[in-house]
Amino acid sequence: MSEYQPSETNGQDAGPGIVYVLTNEAMPGLVKIGRTTQDDPRVRMDQLYNGASGVPVPFDCVLAMRAEDIK
């Protein structure tokens, strides 16, 4: 496994938002750590489930925290 290299902001500007940790029963042992500028992490969870990710069941939110800077 290679050393973790943080990515750039993926098009999101730095600023306030929510950092979240998601799990999915279809992928045991894996977590998705992400960030969103949406006011509610459920909006992002719906985007991931209904979008092109192809997961068969919705994500569960393990943790969601507001942050002053999500970069």
C-alpha cells in the first residue's frame, strides 16, 4: 500500500461545511470519509446512493461534524 497523499479540494473551495464518515452494508469493512458544503449530510448521502456509484443500498452516516474549513 502506498503512502497517503492528500488530494486537492476536488473543486470545492475551502470554507465551512460538514465532514462525514459513511458506511454501507454492501461494502463491509470500508468507510467513506468526505466533505460537503450542503447544510445536511443526508443530501450528499442521497447523491451517492442515487448517482453513478452503483451501490445497492443507501449509506449510513457514522459521524458528521461541522467544520470551519473543509479543505
